[in-house]
Amino acid sequence: MKLRPLLFWLLYITSFNSWAALIRVTDTDALTLALSKAQNGDTLLLANGVYTGSFRVTQSINLQGEVGATLDAQYQGSALIVTAAKVRIEGLNIRHWGKDLYYRDAGILLQQGADKVQIKENHFVGDGFGIYGEQIYAPEIVGNSISGNGAMYVLDRGDGIYLKQVVAPQIHKNQLIFVRDGVYLESVTRSRISENQFTKLQYGIHYMYTQADEAWQNQAIAVDGGYALMNSTNIYLHHNRVTQARDFGILLNITESSHVQANVASDIHNPKGTVELGNEGKGIFIYAAQKNRIEDNEFSQSDTGISMAMGGEKNRLWHNRIIANQTQVKYVGDTQLEWSYQGQGNYWSEYQGWDLNLDGVGDLAHRPNDSLDKLFWLYPEAKLLMESPVVLLLRWVERQFQPQMTTGISDSFPLMQSVSPALIDGGPQ
């Protein structure tokens, strides 16, 4: 196809002794030519229309779409490949890129050198990764909608945003649906993630080998898991919500020195799981995680509120609200743990003690599990006996006499009232 001069026009402006061009393109050939000739600082304005194929950005330019401007990769490779720094991509529809995850097929593929890229207010629909970036610095991904293919098995889809060996990414106000993980971070440092919405995917945010990250005011609805912190350190996860998850609201897996504060995990339910088998829905699951602070959160209306296993004992939990879960706490371990701090414990919806001195703290320690709970967890085949008259009598006797326990969870300062943390006003620290 021959390129017609009327398909684009140039407007040059002077700025700091350099020339920047505004180039308007209206078809695929014009866009390909404009990208090959563009200079740093130029703006390419895409008119309403469909631009087919895979395009490459090698200069620090602005790529902006008018209403209806669409990049269509025709199910092959990546729609847009960026190798230059300080590129801005805004207002585009990007669709039909490939689905080969091994070759990193993506709506936008950020390769080494694509530092400080800005990706704002674009609309992505495709099978592979929405945005994939590796070995780059400080990308900004803001206000985009990214949709995968809901007909595909969730683990065969690409992640909405996948970043590997990236420093200081900013990810805010995006909407992600039908992808694998909403945001997957591997070997990333100093990420900031806020006000994103995750729906019908595996995990909302998935941290792997990361450090010094922060996430706040994100929402995950109808997902397998809300926020997975795995093999990571020094993450501040606060003022986030997750509801209608299947496996967990928050997962701390071999994660250390992190702060989990003022989050809400509610209605975490696996219809095919059981507490005895350990595959039930968990508000928070602490697995081999150490030296973390867990405070001011709500874990409610779930199969299990708090589940701890495999060396998760060295964490501090206080001022949380554990409300109306089928099992409030599950801990199968050989240590006696105290879940309170400086005379303040947690609020337990089933606590039946009293507060004679009216200081807001129960006079009796709270033990969410008795010795029979652990017996049934260790021997699931005994589940048929759980509601027998003899077992009910043994439970009643144990709770009346408060025997000294050598293993399990104790809260010596249970709170008498449910204090709601500031779940809306939380911002970056």
C-alpha cells in the first residue's frame, strides 16, 4: 500500500533549541513510517481506526490515540514493543496480541531500556500478558483497563501486569479482569500499588522475591486469592479489601518483616474445601512467615478467619477483628502463642467473658480453639464425632475450667468491642 501525504501532517514547535513534531497518522503504513522516522520528543497522534500488526517504539516519543484508535496484533506476538526511555502511551485500544507466554506475547512489551515509561488510560483485550516489563526502572501504569480471556483456564492466561527485575514501578487505578494474576511482581523493589480493582482472576497482587513494597486501597472481588506475599520482605500492605475469594484473602508465605494493617478480608469460602483437609477459604493464611506485624485488620464471614502452619509462630497479631468465621483460628503446632501486644488483644465475636473494671478488655483470656479442635484437624476421619453428645460435653467442661494449655493460641487481653480501623483514609506512607 502506498503512503499518501495526506495521511499525516507535521507541526513543529521550538523548545529548548530542539524541535518536536506532532504527527497525525490514519493507517497502518503511516504509523509504521512515522515510528521509523520519529525523533525524541515527537508526538504521534493516531486517528480513529484499526492499525494491524506489531509496532516498535525506539525513540522517546508520545503515542496518543484519538477516540477509537486501535492497535490489533492479529493474534501474533506483541502489539507494541518499547525499547526507549520516557515513552508515553495514552488513549489506545490494544487487542488480539498472541498468547504464547514463553515468548512474552503482550499488549505492551517493555524491554530493557524502556525506563520511566508512562502507560495511561488504555484499554487492553487479549489472551497473553497485558503489560510485560523486565529489567526497567520506574514505569508508571495508571488508569488502564486490562481484560484477558475468561474462557481460558486461569493458569493458561497471561498476567494483567507482569514486572520482573523492575525498580520503583507505580501501578494505580487500573481495572483488571479475566487474567491470571492482576499484578505479578518478581524480584521487584519499591513498588507502589494503589486503587486498582481485580475481578475473576487468580491473585489480585502476587509478590515473589520482592522487597520494600507498598499497596493500599486496592479491591479484589471473586478471585482465588486477594494478596499473596511470597518469599518477600518489608512489604506494607494496608487498607485493602478482598471479598468472595475462594482460597485466601491474604497469604504470607515465607515472608518476613512485613506490616499487614487495616485490611478487610471477608466472605472467603471454598465450597469444596474443609478445615480438616486444609483447603478451606482463609481470611489470612500464615505459612512459614516470620517477624511480621498483623494489626487492625478484619477477617470475617469466612471458612477460617486466621490459619497458621509450618513455622509461622514468630509474628505479632493484635487489634484485629475476627468475626463470625466458621472456624475463627486454625493452628496445628507445638507452641503456645500469645496474640496481644502491650495489653491490647483482638476482638473475637464469640468471646463470652466479662469486663468488670470496664477498661474495654476482657478479664478472662480467650482461647479460640480447644484441645479437641487440634485432634480433629490431625485426624479428619474423626469428623463424624464432632457433634456427638460426649464431645460437646468435653468442650463445655474445658471452657468452664480454662485449663492451662501448653500449645495453641491465647489472647490474654481480648477486646470487648469491635473497633473499626480507618479503612478509607489510608494512603501511602
